[in-house]
Amino acid sequence: MPTPSGRNRYNVLGAIHAVTHTLITICNETYINANVVCELLLEIRKTHIGETPVTLVLDNAKYQRCSVVRELAEKLKIELLFLPAYSPNLNLIERLWKWVKKDCLYCRYYESFSNFKKAIEATLQKVVLKERKVELDRLLTLKFQSFNNAIYTRV
């Protein structure tokens, strides 16, 4: 069986509107850090202009909790809602990432890194263009598995 040579990375950091399913992504081939999160915050605010209230649900990655991110979020009037540890079931975008992986990665081999990237970008474009709207609307509902007495932190 053929295998690709070398090790490449393709990161997608994203935010999805809970009701309209509008997707905003920042992609890179290096790594995700506080600067990339800040870039996402700026894109979110560009999309939601003015005083529209925005709450961004995040996991507890260090680069998302740092002062640079918190200060920019406060300046942009974006509320950061950090979920408890080990609770991806409470984050809507985790369902989308699972669907993206299923759509473009499961049982597929890509000859080159560029083909791999194109496949991911094509799948993300399906979300942006609402090509799979019915399927995604069913998947991205606001019904979450929850546990009694869950604790979360608002910032």
C-alpha cells in the first residue's frame, strides 16, 4: 500500500454560527497559537459587524485562555465561554469537525499533501455554500448531551 512521504500539517481553526451555520475558518500549515486565535476573533467581528452580541465557545487550550486573546475579545466585545475539560459534547463545532473528517478523510488516500489540503478545503466549502444543508442542519442542532451539575467558566 502506498504511503505519503514526509509529515505535513494542515490546521483549521473555526467558528460556526449556532443558528445560521455560517462558518468562519483560519487555516495554516504551521500551528495554532494565540495569534491565530486572535486572527479568528477579528474575522468573527468582521462578519458580525457592530454591536451584535457574540459568544465564542472554546475548549481549555492554553493559547485560547491567554491574556492576549482575552484582551482582544474584550476589545471586540466577544464573550469567551470556556467549557469544562473533556466536554467536546458541548461544543457544536466538534460535530462539524467529525463530519468534515468523515466526508474527506475516511477510507481515502491522497497521493500528495496538496491533494489532501484541497479535499479539506472542498469539504469546508460545502459548508460555506450550504451544499449539504439538510444533512448539516440535522447534525448541527442545539440539542446537546449534558450532565447534571456541569460547571463552566464565562470570561
